[in-house]
Amino acid sequence: MSDPTEELERKREESNARADSYRASRDRLNAEARALADERALIVDQIRAKSAEAQDHRRRRDELNAEVREEKRLREEWNHKFQELAEKVQQVRRARPSRQGAVPVWRLKKELKELEFRHMTTAVTGDQEKRLLEEMKRLEAAIREQEEQLRRDPDVDATLKEYGEARDESERHHAAVGELAESAQREHEAMVTLFEAGDELRRQADEVQTRLLDVKGNADEAHRQHIAAIEEVRDIEKLLYAARGGRAPAAWPPAEAPREEDFLARLKKGEKVSTEDLLELQKRGRA
């Protein structure tokens, strides 16, 4: 009959081998988990950077939109003033007596517009076009002459200057509205692009987090299996101790007997423990 300790020794070796295998798997999975955690941290940093940049664009967009509102207010203000001055100019022109036999400016301008429209929309011969252009030039000269006469009056000249300034201010604010609105739109589009990029990064971070949880779960399971194999080795060591009659090997140097805290530390690290260590610890437990 074979020695029963041989079978126990074989099982102990198998358990030790499993413990080593589970420990290697645990360490490999923990290393993979750390790599995934680092990858996720890098993505989170990118998300924060994108978000901060997007917030800058949002802040700039809001500032530009506020400027747009102010320019619109000023444009409406100058438009109103422009309309008032336009009416005042008309009143001044009507109140000022025209030169004897002179056609009023408003009628000259109306005739000029009609000729311009005719020139653009009607097919004419070369001679007809020549006469048409000459008549347009004559009307322009007559309008210019009467305008110059009006400007010789200081009150009229001042009114016309105010009218021109109001028109220019209205046009300036109108142009500013367009430019600022375009800039605000560009800031808005840049903000949206960055937020969309952030959403994509969050999706990637979630995927990495899912993988991280899976790997961490597998690492925890490998650790549990490792501890179970270590405990199995411990139980086999107890059986070997009993099978050997409860005696420790005579060649065991007492001075090298392990301390319990050293043994437990080695066990927690997943290191192998010997039969002699277990025997000595059990013997000390009975003392």
C-alpha cells in the first residue's frame, strides 16, 4: 500500500499550482484594469478641456449677442431720427419757394426714376438711348443745382447735414448688427462642435468604464480563487501533519521557526507556504 502522504503531497502541489495560476491571472487583470483606468482618466481630461473651451465660446457668443442687441437698439434709434429728419428736409424744401418757373425737386427726382427704370427695362435704339441719357443728365444737373441753392440757406444746410449724419449712423449700426451676428454665429457653431466632441468622448469613457468594471470583476474573481487555493493548501498541510503523526521533521531548526505574523503576511500576498510552516504554527497554537 502506498504512503497516504504521497497523494496529499500531489494534491498540495496541484493546489499550489492553481494558486500560482490564479495569482498570475489576478495580477495580469489588475494591470489591465490600471491601464484602462489611466485611459479613462485621459479621456476625462480631454472632456474637461473640451468643455472649458466650449464654455469660452458660449461666453463670447453671449457677449456678442448682447452687443447685437445694443446695436439694434442704436440702429432703431437712428432710424427713427433719420425718418424725422427726412420729413423735416421735405418740409423745408416745400416751404422754400422755388425759383420762378423751376420744377420742384421732388418732381425732378420722380421723372429721373422713371427714366432710369425705362432705360433698364425697355429696348431702345441707339439714338433713343442717347436722348434718354441726355435727359437723365439734365434732370440730375437740375436736381443738383436746386440742392446747392437750398444749401446756401444755413438752416437748410444744417438740416441736410443732420439728415446725412443720421443716415450714416443708421447704416453704420445696421452693418455692425450684421457683423456681430455673424461672429456670434461662428462662436455658437464652435461651441456646438466642442460639445458634440465632448459627447463622443463621454461615450468612449463609458465604454472604457464598462470594460474596466468587467476586468476588475474578473480580477476580483481570480483573487478569490487564489485565496481559495491557498486555503486548500492550508487544509492539505493540516492533513499531512496529521498523517505524519503530528510530529514535525527532526531536522527542522527551531531557530528558523516562522512567526505567525510573517506567515499571514505571506499568505495574503499569495505566496506559497510549506508544510513545516503550518506544522510549527499549529504546534505553537497548542502550547
